[in-house]
Amino acid sequence: MPFWVFQLTNPLIITIYYLIFEGVLKIISAIQHKHFGIDFKWRLLIYALLVLISTAMHFKLLFTDEYRKSLVDASPLSSLSSEQINRLDEVLWLFEEYEFITQFEFREREDHLSLSKVCVITWHRNNPFGGLNIRVHFYIDEQEAIESMRSREEGRRHTSVSYINNIEATLFDSRMNRGGHGVPVPWRHLYSRVRLGNAVIYLSENPQQHQLHMNISNDFIKLLCELLSTEQKI
């Protein structure tokens, strides 16, 4: 939805245009009072109609999650080979060197029954402003990685894609975020999962709703594929 629609649902903006309407109504009342007069019940009726019209206009924003199909593009993953996929744990260390990475943590999970390693990365961007939370789980058993892709979908709408090179992605429809008291805010929650063999990558970000096509998840997938495709040894 257009950015201006979100602005109109802001309680402060709604209050302002109601005050403007009140001022115009008082002027009309003062002019017409000399000839016809406007009593309280007619003013109350006009306000009731205005509330109904406003609620109808903003119903979808105020009372629904308003899902939108994900614009995350997983297609660059389709060109990766099995050998390149196996280098994922090595390649992830390269992200630590980038300036836009504000958090990098890679640790063994000897205490976990299902996981062997976990990598946590935070990607920060200034223009347009945003951040991407990346979490990579390396499973001991590939079947558990496959089951992880199927779990915790929470009934949300999503698009599933798979490639013959043992890679698959679950791209969840973006969901509108809400601030205090359920008021919608102009950014959306964008969540995706990607499985490369026995590793599952979880991507989570909150881009502005009019900048969904500029999501950082796409940048991460492109960069990851470029690093995995290089023949240089890490």
C-alpha cells in the first residue's frame, strides 16, 4: 500500500484532520445559523458518518496483518554445485571482514544433539536504512535440516522453491508490523529460510513497506553465491 496511507492511520494525523473538519463545520454553522440553524443531532450524525467512512477506509490496515508475497529472490542459489555448498562454513568467515557486518559469531555446538555449528551475523545498511539478522545452523544429520525447513511455519503463507542441487528455500509472505495499541507502522517483517545441504540459513529483516524490492536478504544471497562460486581457496 502507498506510504501516505500509513500516514493517514497515524492517530495524530487522524486527530488533525478531525480538528480541521470541526473548524470548517463551525464556519458553516455560523454562516447558516442566521438562516437555517444546525442543531446538535445533525452535527452528531455528520461525525458518526465520518467515523464510519474513516473506519471503512482503514479497516484492512487497522484490523488485518495484510500479507504480501515475498520479494526475496533465491534463484542465484540454483547455480551452486555440491562442492561449493560444502564450502559454506569456510566462506561464512569472510563476512567478518566486511564493514557493514556489525556482529559476527561462529561457534561449535558440542553440547547440542542436533547442531554441530552455529553462525550469527548482523548486516547493517545506511542507505536505505535497514538491518538483516542472519543465523546459520549446521545440522549433524541432513534429515534434521530438512525437517527444520518444514517446522515452525505458524500457518503463514509462503512460497517454497527447490533446486536439483540439494538446495531449497521457504520465502514467507511479508507481514505488516504494528506499533503501540496495534497501530500499523510503515515497515514490514520479512522472513526467509534457505537450506544448503545440512545447513539452514534463517534471514529476518524489517524493510520499509515501499522498499521491499530493496531488501537486504537479496543482497546477502547474491554475495554468498559470489563467494561460494570463487575458486580461490579460503
